[in-house]
Amino acid sequence: MRIPILHITHPEQKFWLTDEQAVSPTGKPVLIDAGGHIYRPTDLRGVMIIDERTCSQAFYDAAQKVGYQVVWMD
């Protein structure tokens, strides 16, 4: 699954939270950019916005559990 993210600090960049096996062998959500670079929760400061229609509650909870600062937006 790949969820598009709006990162408030970097609105001009495209980011995704994903649990795809190719970038996250553990299956835990990781943040990637258009080039496939992985950003750990400690790499970026600021809130990430997820459109709740694109994301399940379980995936949202998992992203928060690993340390990403994410919020749902209607």
C-alpha cells in the first residue's frame, strides 16, 4: 500500500507512506519521496497530513506507532 502524504514543512515535495516489501521488509510504514529515499521519523520535523479516504485506521495507527507525526484530514 502506498499512501500520498502532504508534509507541511515540505509542501512542494511528493511523499508517500508505504509498507511495500521492496522498501520495508518488516512491513512497517516508512516515508519515501519520489526518488525512493526513505525518511525515518527522526529525519523530518513537522506534521504530515493524510486524506482519511486513502488510508485505513490500522495503517494510520501503525504509522503513528513507528513514530511518524501524522494526522487525518477530511
